[in-house]
Amino acid sequence: MAVGLSSEMALTSEELARWYFVLRSPVRIRILRLLAERGPTPFKELRRELGLGVGTIYYHLSIMAELVAKDRHKRYYLTELGLRLYRALEHDAVPLALRKPTGIEKAFKALLLSPLFKLACEKKALGVPLALAIVLLGGLGCARAGLMPVMFFFVRSSAAGWLELLLHYMGQWAAIFLLCELLVLALYRQPGAELELSIGVGLASLPMGVFPYIYMALPMDISARVLPFLQLWSILLVCSAVSLGKGMRIDRALPIGFILMFLNMVLLVFSGFLAL
């Protein structure tokens, strides 16, 4: 028989509104219920019950940082706030409207290709060939257009052959993946989920992979104006790849995008493609 929430455990409307981002996710609600019903739970058991990738689960746990904690045996359990939120859910104290994302949030998730990234990372049999196909598409575009990629920039090259340009493009994105992995380890000490990250970085190459085809189809002055938008989008997608692949909040992944852009500028200067 259901019992009402005590005044100490009840959440105010302001507190409920603060946690609407958590409440609208079925995965995070499953984690709340699982930990509430089973108590302290090891990560392996969480992964087995949820049936999701390591990076995906870590992503949701990072969002729930104030609701979930780890004990000395590295088992996850609900904090007092997490228990209060769970009991509010169980007693229908949470308005359904709070679980619906706003139009702006939907647009931001679409811009970051979050649904595609999640699907590709969870279904690796789909994600791996899709990521490889996108990188190959960009490499073939560079080969046809005679463009040499320098991370998030391009320079025209008449000396390099088509195979060299193709392999150079694919190698650039392999290097970006390695840089992301090293930066995550250096900044956050968070190893693992390398396959998920590599899939995400491959998908993040889509805007830059499309540019060579725009370059061939449109006048140079127009394509040059389009390139900065594609560069910014690609950097944001790399941040999204780090966020979803490594299981961290997007705000923690953003510094990695800024560092990559800085390294790109340094590389252009030392290569002689950009004058100070």
C-alpha cells in the first residue's frame, strides 16, 4: 500500500524543476529505481541490467552526480537527494511536463547529433562501419578536390596524389581520436570506452568530410565562407563524441575542443600555412 511522502522527504516545486533534465530520461529513471530497490550495486551489475555501453552509463551517472555516489567498495548507491527524488517519482509527485525537453534543447541535441551518437555507440555493429564510411567519404572528397587536411582546416595541394590525400585525411582523424583519448586521460584520468570514442570521432568528421564536395560544387569565395561554420560544428561534434563516448557532461568535454583548436592553429603556424 502506498504511503505519502513525509514533509522532510518531499521535494518542492523548485527542486523538482531543477531536476527535470534527470527525470525526462528513461535510462536515468531506471538507474534511480534499480539503486533504490537493490541498494549499493557494482558497475558491472548496472551494466548488465541496463544493457548499455560503458560510456553511455558513465554519461548518465555523471549527470546524476548529486543523486548517486560510490561507497568504499566502488558500488553505486543513491544519496539522500537521490532517494527523495525516487520517492517523489514513486508517489507521482513529479509533473509529467517536466520530463519533456524544450524546443531549444531538442534543437541543441539535433545539432550535436546526440541520437545518432548514442545509437552508434550502443549498436557497435552499426556504429563502426558508419563511422568508417563517413571518414572514407571525406577522404575521397579530399582526393578528388585536391585538398590537404590539417585537422580542422584544408590547404590546396597540387603535388600530393589522390591516395596520399585520402590516407592523410583518414590519418588526421585517427590522430584526433588519439589526441582526445590522451586529453581525457590527462585532464580527467578516465580510461576505457576507446571504441565508443573512436566511433564518435569518426561520426564527428561528417562536417569536414562534406566540405570538399562543397568546395568542388560552389565558387571558392562561397565555400570559404561556409568552412568556418563546418569547422565549429565539427569541433562541437568532437566534444559530443567525448561526452557520450567517455560518459561525461558536455561542459567537461568542451575544454578538449578548445585545446584541439589551439593545437590546430599552432600546427598551421609551424607548417607555414598561417602567418602570425
